[in-house]
Amino acid sequence: MTVHDSNDLLDTALIPYDKIFTTPNGVFVQGTVVGIQPNKPGGAVTLADGQELPYDALVLCPGSIWEGPLAFPLEGKAVPEFVAARRAEFNNAQKIVLVGGGAVGIEYAGEIKDIWPEKEVTIVHGDSSLMNSTYSARFRKGLEDGLRSRGVNIIIKDHVDGFPPPGPVTVKTRKGVVIDADLVVPTRGTRPRTAFIAESLGAGALDEKNQIKITRTFSPWETPSTPSSRSRLRKPTLTLLSSLQT
Ligand SMILES: Cc1cc2nc3c(=O)[nH]c(=O)nc-3n(C[C@H](O)[C@H](O)[C@H](O)COP(=O)(O)OP(=O)(O)OC[C@H]3O[C@@H](n4cnc5c(N)ncnc54)[C@H](O)[C@@H]3O)c2cc1C
């Protein structure tokens, strides 16, 4: 979607949440949770606009922080303009460096080569083979062979640390490989969007990767437990909270 308007996903991918509840069993609130107060009876979350929403049960699923062309703005109305700007960057660049050869980097390389076979695409990947060790060596080698056969350059066991703004630039990898580029795209994975959880529940709520520490029953590890919460549950009502309203 962010590379080109062919088969334009922008027409179908943005799904509003406002009609997600068809009966009065839930409500959608657009807002950003900035605080959690688990000690109040039942608990409450505070939104950036100051609103406070009480809860009996809180499900934490804040997703990830993405970079570059996947760092979509929170306001749905701003997404088309954001996507148009990213498409222009891909269109205007002849030499494109993708920093990270996971699913996203591979998908971008394939899309760019589909649309503009003549563009020079280089993937710089830190691991010894594309993707990661979750996948078999054979599968990873197959991906690499497929991309190379389509003219994608692949540099493995190396890293790029800086992300200059679009425009002609010389990129130097950690190992000193020099690459001319018009566009350097971060495709190096995500970070958990969990800072607000640590701010509310303390740093101990997160692990060393900033992921939420959980028990075997998916409760946050160090949150005051609510063993009696079941008996206090009001009539179940679901509040879907998202900072993103597409
Ligand atoms: C290019 C691309 C292609 C992909 N292709 C596939 C695919 O083919 N198949 C597949 O299975 N997966 C795919 N994925 C991955 C998939 O999109 C994610 O795994 C999935 O979206 C994760 O779901 P989630 O609910 O954990 O997080 P998200 O979908 O990120 O949802 C989290 C939501 O929480 C909101 N939020 C965060 N913090 C707060 C806060 N403090 N207050 C209120 N709201 C907040 C965010 O705004 C967001 O709306 C792809 C991802 C990308 C980028």
C-alpha cells in the first residue's frame, strides 16, 4: 500500500471502528491511554484528553511502534496524505536500501521490483540469512535465491544505523560497505508500544525487551492481583480503545 497505487489497498484497508458494536453491548472510544490505575476498585484508565474510563477487566494489546513508511499517523484522515508521500518517495528514488531483511523488507523488495524492475534495491540484514532462525535454513536460502534472481542485492551479517531523509546519500554499513542510495528505509522490525504501561505499573511490569511480563494465565506479572474480581463484575460491557481510528 505504501509503495504504489496499483491494486490500491487504500480503498479497502481502512476500516472504521465506529460501527463495530451492533448492539448496546459495547462502545468504541478513540483515545490514547496514558495511565492505568489498577488499585482503584475495579481499576481505571486515563486518556490523554483527561477522560477516565473504569474497568472490571483490562486487556492490554497496544501493538508495536513501527518506523518509516509503516509509521502511520494516528488520525485516519491523515493516512491518505501519509501514504501518498511515501509512494512519492519510492517513485522518486532510483536506488533504495532496505535496512532489515525480515518479512517486511522482503515484501518491500518484491513490491518495488514488481513495479519498477529497473530500480536498484539493496537489503542489508544483520543475521546470517534472511528472516530469522524461526524459519528453516532451506526456506531462508530459497527466499534469498528468489530475490537475488530478481536483481535484489543482499548484504548479510551487516547493519546500517542511520536513516537520512530521502535524497541522494552515501550509506556506510558497520562493516564499511559503501552503498549509494536515494532512499534508506527502516524495515528492521518493531518495538513494543508499552512505555505507558511501565509508567503506570512500574518498570518491573516489562521484560528486557519492553514486552509485558505475563503469568501463565496472561495476567500482567506484577500487577496487584484481583482474585475477587469475578464476584465484582458488573454486567459485561466491552470498551474498545484505540488511538487509531481508520
Ligand atoms: C506490512 C505488514 C504486513 C503484514 N502482513 C501480515 C500478514 O500477512 N499476516 C499477519 O498475520 N500479520 C501481518 N502483519 C502483522 C500484523 O499486522 C500484526 O501482527 C498485527 O497487527 C498485530 O496486532 P495487535 O493487535 O497486536 O497490534 P496492532 O494491530 O498494532 O493494534 C494495536 C492498537 O492499539 C493501539 N494503541 C497502542 N497504544 C495505545 C494506547 N496507549 N491507548 C490506546 N490505544 C493504543 C494502536 O493505535 C493500535 O491501533 C503485517 C504487518 C505489516 C506492517
